[in-house]
Amino acid sequence: MVATDGLAVATTRFRIEDLANQSPEVILQRLVDALFPNANTREEALARTSVAKTLERWLGQFDLSNGDLSVLDSTDLSDIPTLMREYLTDYINERMNNELLNWVNMGGELEIAIELSEGMREYVARELENVIENHAKVNGEVDWIEDSQELAEKLFNEAYALLEQPEPQQHGDAGDGSLDGDSSNGEDDS
């Protein structure tokens, strides 16, 4: 909405016109409340948290200390795919961390969960790019954002499968797939 119609139209639509001269924290909270007014389920709560993280990084690009929100109008349609990638990365990462916590509560090893969690966001971001690229190859230059929920679910399921492996710390594949950014497994490949 900001990208297509400008901030004034977006704030009017979401009934948050009174953001001028507010702190960045208040602006963030009001935007999140406008996008996700209710988080009644676990999935909605994770989505809300993810939107908040994405919007916090987005707002961090702008100097809002003087209360001038017109700087947000510099966001345009070309920024939307990046924001969607950030949101999907955050969303899948939040879901995976939630599942890791459940896994530990059901007897999974805390050290392994911590190791997986530390590299999860980078792994998800990298794999999301692969999923988007493969989706574009199969479907042509179809706007992947329209299929973002489906793509996110596919990537979440692939990442979740890591928890089902007998030895979660050994999860590399031909596409690297490691969560800690280190594709080596300590063995000599020669």
C-alpha cells in the first residue's frame, strides 16, 4: 500500500493517521497492530512476530527521529519482493525455532537444537532463494509473491525434515543445506 499509494493513503486505510511525531517503536507497534490485529492461534502469533521483525528492519532504514513519516514514501514496488523475502525468512525461522523448542520439550537434545537454531535464519534465507528460483523456472516469470504461502510451507516442511533425521547435526546435502554455514562434516573428502 505505501509502495503503490504513498504513506498518507496507507495510514488512512489502516486508520493510523496519527503516527506523525511518534517514536519509531510506537510506529512499529501501530503498523503491526494494523496488519495483525488479532493473533489468536500459534500460527497467527508467529506471523505477527515475523511481521514485527521485518517491519523493524525496514523502519530502521529511515530516520524517523524527527517524526517526519514522509521518508517512508521512498518505498516503492521494487522494494516489495525484498520485504516479502525478509518476512518469509522470518516467518519460517520463527516456526522452526518454535518446533525446535517443542522438539527439546519432547526429549530432543538442547545442544543440537541450539546449533540448529543458530544457523536457521541464514539457511532459510538461502533455501528460500532456491525455492523462488525453482518456482520461477517451472512457472515462468509468474509473480512468486502470489504463491508465497505455498512456497513458505514447502520450505518449512523441508527444514522441519531436518528434525526427523537420526543425527540432526549431519544435514548437509549436494546443495550444502548446512544450518551453521559450514558445509564440511569434518571428514576428508579426498
